[in-house]
Amino acid sequence: MSTEAKKSNSVRIHPTAVIHPTAELDYNVEIGPYTVIGEEVNIGAGTKIGSHAVIDKWTTIGRDCHIFQFVSIGAPPQDLGYKGEKTEVILGDNNVIREFVTIHRATTKERLKTVCGSNNLFMNYVHIAHDCNLGDNIIMANNATLAGHVNIDEYAIVGGIVAVHQHVNIGAYCIIGGASAVSKDIPPYVLAVGNRAHVKSLNMIGIRRKGFSKLDIDEIRRCYTILFKSSLSTKDAAEQMKTELPESVHARRFIDSIENSTRGITRMRHKKKSEQNEDE
């Protein structure tokens, strides 16, 4: 028996599943009961899809993903200007997508792609809207919701019941506290929380857990001080980081978050006495 035949025989499809004839399933793919796989869908080797899921047309899913029951990926965007044009959802490898997650394909307004990287965890009821671009190793907790055109960098954590406004950028290694409403960009490495979300501190627990060196942490602290604890404008803060830390990858992340922002950077705020227990 040829290698290709062996791969074909290793695909496990429940007899109640509906697979479009143009869909391509790599070896060791598993499709659960009553799941629907649409037109021109590509599913990578070792990916497992549970029961009652819908993977709509023009969706690509990488290797070794685990997609649980009642997930919807690749449905048309919730955008009144979309008229059925061919746009895509692209997911990387090793993603865990829990129950009732929805990921919509793109509009024609940007890259024509909604993209999620690899090694991500999307918990129950997460919504990722059209034209979002997510990196790797991201965690989105239950009911976290992204509007269209949101960008999230690697290792970010989005807490439960967080709502993110369209066109917002969320930086690497940051964490957004639960039930926050995010209307401006979140810089890297910070803890942000509230409605509207504000920067509370550096995400020191997350930074230390990722094994950053003392030099890395010192550079991150210095950038944080320049941006949030000086009297400089964001533009001037970026220039000072370029001067003080010209070779720092961490400074470059802060600088990029400033220079690429269209909605403005989330800032710190001082709490009133009546708010002393907020966010604790």
C-alpha cells in the first residue's frame, strides 16, 4: 500500500458528518458526529474536530489542532458591506478551540484574511471577528470578544468577558483583566483593566514566568517608566527609547505600539478614593 493510501485510510470521519467534496483532509484527521466541513476547506494532519461543529468554506486549519463541539469557523463576517466575496480564515498549528467559539472570515476591506497563529487557547464562547490578526501563544478566556480588524501580538492574555473595539492593537506579553472594555491600544508587557481599560502596572508575573533575564526586565521597566511615568508625550517617549535603548527588542515593541497606533495608547490613571477597591 502506498504512503498516500495509508494517509487516506487514517482519516476518521463519523458517518453522520457532512464533508464537501472539495475539502481536503490530511492524515490522522478526526471529524466528529454531525459536523459539517464546507467548500475548499483544508485541515492539517492530526487535527481533531468534535461533534456539531461547522467549518465553513475557504478555511485553512493547521496541524494537531483540537476543535471542540459546537464551534463555528469561517462563517461570513457580520459586516453589511460583505457580499459573499472569497475571503479566508487561516489557523496555524496546535490550537485548542473550546465550545461555542466563533471565528469569522474576512471582509474585502483589508488583507482578505482572518488569521490566528499557532499554540493558542480560545476558551468557551470566544468571538474573533472579521479581519483580525492574532499571533502565537495567545490565551483568550471565556466570552472574550474581538471586533473587526483587531491585532494581538504573541503571548498576550485576554481575560474573560473582555470586549475589544475594532482596529485596536494588543501588545505582546500583556494581560487584560476580566470584564474590561478596551477602546485604545494596549502596549506590550503591561497589565490593563477597567471600563474603559487603563494601564495599571507592568505584567511582572507574566514576564517572570516567561523566563526573561534581569537585563530584559530592566529594559522593560525603563521603557515603562519613559512611557507612563514621565511627562513626555507618546511621540517623545518613543524618541527617548530609541536614544536610550537603540538595540533593545523590548524597546522596539513599545516604539512600534506607539508608531503603529491609530486609536491611541491606553494610559494610566489615578483612582479616586471611591475607587480604591476597583480592579482588586
